[in-house]
Amino acid sequence: MASLRYTALSVPQHEFPSKYGSCRKPITLMPRKTPPSPAASSSFPISAASTDASPAAPDKPVIKLEFIGPKPGPDGSYPLDKAEAISGEKLLRNIMLDDKIELYAAYGKVMNCGGGGSCGTCIVEIVDGKDLLNERTNTELRYLKKKPESWRLACQTIVGNKQNSGKVVVQRLPQRKK
Ligand code: FES
């Protein structure tokens, strides 16, 4: 049996040094060990390690809003609603709807365009803090051409620019004040 192995390796039996003895023992091939991946060798799970490595998110600037109602109540004071928004992340219309602050007059409640800038029913007046908002859009210039400069369409008005902060005072339904 040993001679058969030598023949297969093309090594003549006489060239085999005697000190190696006979080659009766078959060679056993061991499976190669693969090095462990860095993730597996880490003492932390990947999710925990990556979470710990990220820096804490800095606080984003906030715009505070006050909404004055169009008509005084029985005691003579105007209703006031308050809200807050991260600067530059929301339209005024969405802030008002999310906070359930009345935006539309009777007609606009049923006939508004859903914020598409095509109905002109989401009018508000900016009493204070207009510098914290975007400039009037072309849609507003068209719908509000003959209206006071302080009037805006809430669906076109971005509250903040992601860097500024402060307070904006909004008159709801300014057309009802007359
Ligand atoms: S919701 Fe229609 S123009 Fe603003």
C-alpha cells in the first residue's frame, strides 16, 4: 500500500530518507481557519458601538408662534393660540393644521386646495416676525397683489430658515377683521 502512494507522487522509494520512516500514515488535511472578522472580535455589538460613536444631535433652533383670533371673545380679549416649530422644517399651514388652529374661513374649509397654492383661501396676516419667514412666493404675489404687504398664504410660508429663531405673531383670518 505504501508503494502505491509513492508511485502516485512520482517519488522513487529509494530517494525517501529512511529517517522519515515509512509513509503508512495518511496525510490528514485540516480545514483552513479563517481569521475572525473585526465585528466578531469586537467586545461590543455593532449597533451598540455605532450608536455610542455618533455625537449627540445639537439642539435645532425653534420658532415660537402666537395666533391671534379674528374677533374678541365675550370678555373683550382676543383668543390666543400658541405653537412651536423647528426652524425651516414646516409650512405655516401645516403647523396650524397639526396644532388644530383654525386657518380657513367657511368657504376655505370646504373648498381649499389642500396647500397647493391654487385657491388663495389660507390667508393670514403676519403681525410680527416676518423676517423669520421666507419671502413671498410668485403664487402669493399673484393672489395677494392688492392685499396688504403683511398678508401671506399660509401654504406658501416657510417658518424659519433652519438657522434663525424667535417669535412670529400671526393674525388668523385677517379678512374677518373688517
Ligand atoms: S391652501 Fe390653497 S392657496 Fe393655500
